[in-house]
Amino acid sequence: MRDFALEIEQRKRDGLYRSRRLVSGPQKPELVADGAELLSFCSNDYLGLANHPGNVAALRDALSETGLGGAASHLVCGHHDAHHQLEQRLAAFTRRSSALFFSTGYMANMGVISALAGRGDTIFSDRLNHASIIDGCILSRARVRRYGHGDVAALERMLAETSGHKLVVTDGVFSMDGDIAPLKELARVCKAHDALLVVDDAHGIGVLGPQGRGSVLEAGLSEDEVPVLIGTLGKAVGTSGAFVAGPEVLMDYLVQKARTYIYTTAMPPAVALASCASIDLIEQDDARRSHLRGLIARFRSGARQLGYQLMPSHTPIQPIMVGDNHAALTLSRALEEQGILVTAIRPPTVPEGEARLRVTLSAAHSEEQLDRLLQALAQCHSLLPERAAQESVAV
């Protein structure tokens, strides 16, 4: 039998040990975590809607109408009219023909990818795709070929030399780097080589594009050019669950084939109605996105002036590159001592030697709170390894 305790101790020595925090109260910038009051810059609540009074009221009001649990899978008796209403709302919001509501983003990627490709097929996956995409590729039993991050030329060469059914899958916004996939170029090569393009826009929905409709519409691409769009509701939307949207025939196919949709209990219907309310807010409130863009620009300018190495990201995901695992943990703890919560991200979430602090900004942050973060970073700069302290990306 494996010595699990020994493996845990090795993870601690390597700076890879992970632990959970106990958060009290609602998700918002000023959190109580493990009993301490902290200003958080590590949430994916990009628009500050997870504790929005309108969304909370929508959920509360829906509970008396729908009850709590989903009670059964969608294909038994769990497909509530609230789920149907959300699917229609998501299809309209993303400018697509149809949509399906999944329980989580992980389950959506696992189910969609493994349903759309199988033995004898080939999946092409960006090297920095999220773990849920990687696991969906593995579950499919298709041949998987990874192309260099954003390297469309390499992908096109691979597609040209591959026959049979081909599926290309990419994040829209990459969760650890914060950059956006070259979606126009990907759509072009997929069309030229008869490949089905799947985009997981978990970190783009609500933030990018016209009225927050995501990175695909920001790139001006249609359902014909990007047939399969996956998104989550637990990030910028501020609720819970996930969805896939696209042509009706593909959504019907997924109802028949996506195991993570077929064999799981439907999400609480009240959550679906609260999600509809949140999408209404997103569609109508460009001021939130404008404030968020201002915070991003202010952070990047301030962090660069302090000498921190950033990634070329203009999304709310703003990684500070450190490199060494232990150094990243030290910087994170030093910030926490000043009342700032920013988690250290280490392998295998990111490649070896690319440990970082993943700063995430929210429309719920004020400029004063951002200044607190920059002041804390100024105090902690001396803790960086020499190389990370010297390098800075001026983009």
C-alpha cells in the first residue's frame, strides 16, 4: 500500500502542500477567512455579483415557488421550467440557437468533450488548457495532441496531417495567465481543416465582449465559426452551475451522449432563476465592466512601477510571476500579514518554475482597496527572488 502520509510530507517540503480556508459570511472583497478580516484579491467574482442584493432576493423569492432540490436528473423528472427558462436566456445572451444547463464547469467540459469525440477521433488541445478540459480529453479515449500555447501555426500543421473527425478545444481566457486565445485564427484553421471548435469561456462570460457576452462575441465570431461554447455561472455571473451553447442538433446530441448531464441530479431550480436575474444585471450594467477595466489598468501600471513581473493580460486575472514555490508562498504570507489575501499558485496548476500570485480584480473593489494592495506589494517587493524582482513585462 502507498505511504500517503509520506507523499504529503514530500509535498510540504516541495512547497506544493495545499490547505483550505474557512470563510465566514458572503463572498465579497472584505472577507472573514479563518477568523481573520482580510481584503481578498483572489476571487473569480469578477463583477461583484455573488452577493448582489438583487440576486440574493431573486434566489429567496424563487425558493418559495420551486422548492430547494432538483430531486432527479434532467432526463427523469428533474428538468424544471426554471432550468428551461435559464437555457433560453443563456442562448439569447450568447447569441446562440440553444443551450444546456450543467451542474459545474468541470462537469460541462468532461461531458461535452467526451461526447463529441471518442475512439478513432483526434482532439487538439492548447497546452495551457484548464484541468477540466484535459480530463475531458482523457475521458473521451480519443487521440489527444497538444499544441503550444496559442500557436495557431503549429495547430494548423497538426490538423493538415490528421484525417478523420477532429475537435479543437481551447479556453477563451486562460485561467492562470489571463490572456485570451487567438479565437479568430483558431476559427479560420478549424474551418479550413474541417475541425469542430470548442471554446470554454469560463473567465470571459460577463467580462468581455458587448454587454459581457464573452470572448467569442468580442472576437466577432458566430455560432457557425465557433459551434460549441462552454461557460460557467459561478464566476462573473456570481451564482452556480455551467452551460454549453450552440446549434440545436449538437445540444440534442449532448442530451443523448453527455454522461455528466445524463447521470446527475439537476441543479436547484431556484439557482437557475437567480442566474437569469444575474444575466439581466450583466447585460444592462456596462458601468461595472468600465470600473473593472479601470482597476485593471491602474493595477498594471502600479505593479510595473514597483518592478513586479506581470503577464500580458488585460483581463481581471493578473498573475505576478515569482518562479520558486517557496518564494511564492512567502510573498503570499507576507501580504496576508498586512491583511491582503492573494493565493500562491504552484505546480501542477502551472508549469514547473512558474509559481505565481494570481491577483484577481472585481468590480466590487474600490480604488482605495486597490491602493491598499499596491501599498502592501511595495512593502513586500524585497521578498522576491532576484530574477523575478528584476524582470518586468511592459505591456
